[in-house]
Amino acid sequence: MEKITYDIIIIGAGSGGLNVAGFFSQLKLKVLLIDKGDEHIGGDCLNTGCIPSKALIHVANQVHEARIAERFLSTENHLEVDIKKVTEYILSKQNHIRKSENPEYLKKKGIDYMSGEAKFVD
């Protein structure tokens, strides 16, 4: 088995790890980025934090504004939120970002990616 030497190894493909990997790759250094699994790329921000919460807040603001505007409309229908559509909207925002946060994209940018648990051995 061929031994590969890296200039830098980054543990964690969250927003910090992705930015550091991209920076050092642009400097033409040999970079390895390790994360627990492909589904974790993007870290908390993409998967459970910033992106889904901001998308949900955006939807909530739009629903709020629509309910305020409802008093000016001549209709008996009340606005109800379709949670399935809200979830689809959130997933669409996450998937848009995942186009540039996945193993294939990282490879195109010159970053080696490994899925698994990293640990120091010595």
C-alpha cells in the first residue's frame, strides 16, 4: 500500500474545516479532510443549525406577513401552514448548499476526503 503524505490533515468537515481545507488547497498544499460520514459534511450549520433554522424563520416571517395581509382580503379561508411544504423548502435550501459540500466537489477542488473517525496514534 502506497503511503500518502499530507501537508495538513483537517478533522471535521463543518464550516470551519471546509474553509481551512479550501484555503490550504488554494495554496497548492496536499490536504486531507476527515469527517465522521458523508452525511455530516457541512457540520451543524448545514445539517441542524444555521441553514434549517434560517429557512424556517424565513417561512415563519412569510406566514406572519400573509396572516397580517389576510385582513385585507375578501375570503373566508384561513391560512394554514403545510408542514410538508415547509420541510421541502428547508431541504431545498440544504441541498443547494450540498452541491458544493460533498466528496466529489471537494475532490474537484484538490482536497482529499476520508469518511471515518479520526484519532491520533502517536
